[in-house]
Amino acid sequence: MSLLLKIFKEIKEANLETKKIFEEARIQAEKINREAHQKASVTYETSYKKILKKAEQETIELKRKKEKNIEKELEKTKVESEKKAKEVEVNSKRNFEKAVNYVFLTIIGEA
């Protein structure tokens, strides 16, 4: 019976040692899991900030391009308006001259 008791005792000690190893492994796994979550969180935050900064830069660049396009369109509109104004001025002078000539001819009786 002493041999059987000795075997049970060794089994019990092996079982306790197994539980101890298992508990240490569980604690280590939890620690690794926490560290992984922390690193993932830092990585996520860093990536998020980079993406946000890139989006801000792209927005600024897009705004600059839009402003340049607006400036070009305004300049084009200004040039076209000045051209139209000159055409109107030329036509007005021509019509004024025609009107003056008509009045002059009407006065001298040749109309």
C-alpha cells in the first residue's frame, strides 16, 4: 500500500505542478494579450493621425487648386467682359456717328 500511496502522492504533486505551470502560462498569455492590445492601440492611433494629416493636406491642396481655377475663371471672365465692353463702346460710337450724320443730313435736307 505504501507504493500505491507514493504513486498517488507523485500524481498529486505532478497535478499541482501542472496547475502551477498552467496558471503561469495563463498569466503570461494575459500579459501578452494586454501588451498586444496596447501596441495595437498605439498603432491604430498613429495610423489614424497619419491618415487624418494626409486628408488635411489633400484638402488644403484641393482648396488651393480650386482657388487657382476660380482665379483663372475670374481673369477669363474679366478679359471677356473687357472685350465685350470694347465691342459695345465701338458699336456705340458707330451708332452715335450714324445718329449724328442722320441728324446732320436731316438738318441740311439730304436725308
